[in-house]
Amino acid sequence: MSEKSRRLLDALTHLPDRALDEALDYRPRRRPHLRWAAAAACLCLAVGFGAWLLPRLGGSQSAAGAGHDEASEFLHYAGPILPLTAAEDTAVTAARTVTLDFAPWTPQWRDNETEAGGDAEYLALLEEHYPEGGRFVASDDLLVTDEYVLTNPAGADETLTLLYPFAGSLTMGAPYVPTLAAEGSPLETALLAGGYSGGFAPVYGAEDGGLWNLSPASWEDYQALLASSGYLASALGEAPDLSQIPAVLYTFSDPWGPAVCDDAPNPTIRASYAMDYGRTVTLSYGFDGGSYDREAGLQARSFSIPRPDALDAGRRFYLIVLGDDITGLTLSCHGTGGWDTAPAVEGGATVTRTETTLGAALEPILDGLYGALPHPEGSPMEDEALFDRLYRGHLAAYVLGEDAPARYSDGMLENLDVANADRIFYLAAEVTVPAGGSVTVTASFRKGASYDFSCVHTENEGVRGYDLLTAAHRLALTSQTAVLEDRGQIAVVRQNFGFDLAAGVTRVALDEAVPRYYLEVRRADA
């Protein structure tokens, strides 16, 4: 991140109060069931230990879908193209033109030797499958050009902070992260990321009061998040402060056991202990098995002993205890990870107990989590600080409260789907629009398709869907236009844009009263 981008990001986190008035005035229809009180616009958590962290009760998962009416509800929804907005209210207006370019659908020749890159074994495999020396390949992505002509009607220049929202995950590749340009010149940008869906503290929907604890699964979800000033506030804010939450950290190191053999095909260390499920929450890292007996007040966790020649040899395993401490901790070693049939064998590990805070206990764990995840070049995942912030926020919002989803009830920190969870990102950039003048700002990126998996054999097999939203909130759009560059590659199956390829209608005006436009297509030669 450049120095200018850092200054921009710092400025965004210190916006004047009026920019976040809606967030501060937001009132959920029912009180959040967190055992810590939310402060600073629900972005920082403080201790509340009188009665806290009741057993997680489980959440519900909404069905995936891309909308209603005549549009399909795809099993995989890639999210819509979202409209430009601004960080603060502005008199600047914008005329929008979105171009949907099917250039990636045009088949391109992929040469075996080029693809193999000097790998003789891989080249031999390619030659076996593609004896013609290569093959034609094509993508089902779109190239999107989302252009805005910003006009300033005032008598003085106005510098505003633009926010370009886009759907994606931390691990998406660089082509799917938009680039912003003004009058054709690249803009310095800062990358912001919204929470898992509700931000860093549970955000309750205005309609049903339910906890949004999942990735957005429909265009309505994305629309609701865009309209939620609390969601934007979470993207602009800091991670929850976990440094004031007392914790006990148990570190398991130097595990040992028998060499792998018929009686011990998977030597495993088991940690067993007693706990009060109503007053204690345990979080683990590195453990891959568990036994939970709430009625008896017993719990056990296990991990396979790394082999001496393995990449993870020498790693440590962690158990974080929040609330009342566990008691009666004992270690045993077993020939396998099975709980009922695993034979006991000689083995053990060194256990260190440290009284600390949740924030400090997470430090080595976050390093390990981040290092084990993919970091595609140019992806948001390259920003370790961003991952750290989002992970802490996710943990605070969706694991430590009693409304946490059931899938987190085992407390395994590896299971927090932070890196691959869909969310809304924002690219922030400063642009000055001269008095009485205009500036053209363009967002360019690749956009993946929504689809049904071929194995389920629905009527949408081979159909790809794309959609966009029209409501820009803080930026007044005077007009919106969609342009289709079909490249002769597609046949339209369903749409509400009004394109007519046979009649040559590839440019249409959009109505802001229609919140969402969709286009579903097949390959022309299918």
C-alpha cells in the first residue's frame, strides 16, 4: 500500500461524526445477545463477565439464491455488480454506464509446451490428453467496465472520497479486484472490507430482527448490506479490542509417541478435562478431534503427532479457555484418533499454562492460520493486517456470543471461514471534481458467473448468470445505461435488461426504480 493510500485509509477511519450519524442512530429491533457490551459504534468489545458466553445455540443458514421473479436462483451465486457511492453526502451527481463484455468467452488456443513450462512429466500428461499439441479454452467470466461521469453543479471545486463496493472474498485473484481510474489515469486506492455479513458485532435485520451470521446469499442480502450504515461503519472501523478479555492459554509442545506401526497407524495425543459448559468456552488450534459431554461436564480434544520428517514437525497446539478454567487436565496417547476403539500407548507432550488475554493468546494462532492459507498474488489475502482484523471481528461476532452458529460449537479456530467467506469490499479513492465541471471515473475488473453445478442436472445446466444493482445511496445517479458486448459468444436465456441481439439492441437505459437487473446466457454454439 502506498503512503497516499495509507493516509487515505487513516482519514476514512476518522470521518467527521456526520458521516456515521446513521450508524450511531441505528436501532436493532431486539437487543443483541452478546455477553460483552458494544461500544464505539459497535466496533470495540469490552469485558462483561457477570454472566457471559452461554453455550452457543446455533444459527440458521439461508438458502443460496440469486433473486426472485423470472430470474433463476443459482446454486452458486457470485454476487452482483454494485454501484459507486461516496463516504459522505455530496452535491456531485453521476451518470453511469456499465459495459458487460463477453470477451473472455472467446476460445483461445492453449499450447501444451507453454502450459507445461518446462515440466517434462506434466508435458507428457498434456500430450496424452491433447495430442493435437494443445486445446481451445474459454472462460465464463465477464469483463466489466463500470463508468461514472461525475458532475459538480456547485461554484467551488469539491474533493470527495469515492467508495467502489464489490463482492468477493479475501482469496479472490487479482483480476477480480477492481482498478479505479479518473480520466484514464489510475487512482490511488485503499482497500476496506466489511465483516462476514453483519460487521464486527451482530447486526440485526430491520425486517425480522434476525442475526445475519452468514455470507450474503442473494442480491437482496447485498442490497441490505449496502444500505446498512452499520456495515460500512464496520469496514471503516477497527477490529474489536480483545486485549481486555482474560483467558488461560494451554500450549502443547514436543509431543511424542510410538513410531507408526500396525498397532499405532496414527499416534494421537488426547487432552481430557472437566469444565462447566455454562461458564466456560474453549477454543482450540491444531486439534483435529474432540469429545463433548455436556451432561457429565467433560470434554476432550486430540491431535495427531506430526511425523519427524513432516513439514509441521515441531508445531505447537493451543487450547484457549475463557471464563472459568478447566480442571483435571490429563494427557494420554493412543494408536489412532478413534475415541472408543483407539488403544492406549506410550506417549505424551509438554503442557504450559499461561494466564493471559484473548488478544495475546490469538497472536501465534493467527500467524499460523495466515501462513497456512493461500495468498494469491494481488488478492486481498496478501494484506496480513486485513486478515488479522477480519478474523478477530469474526471471532467476536460469531463465536463468543450465544447466538453463534452451531457449526462453531466445537470451538476449532481453523473452522472460522474468514478467508473464503463472501463479503463486500470497498475501494476508497479521493477525486476532485471542478466547479461546474465533470470527471470520468471508471472501475474495471473481471466478474465471475453464477451457475448450477453440472452434476445436479437442472434446467440451468450450461446457463451462466450475471446481475447488477442500481441503488447508489449517497451518490445521486442521474442516469444508468447498460451496454452488451456479446462478441457472438452467447445466446440469451432470461433477462430484464431489454437487450435484443437479433435486432442489434445492445445498449439500454436502466430504471433506478428497478433495484436489480439480471442476464442469464448460454454459449451460442451449445
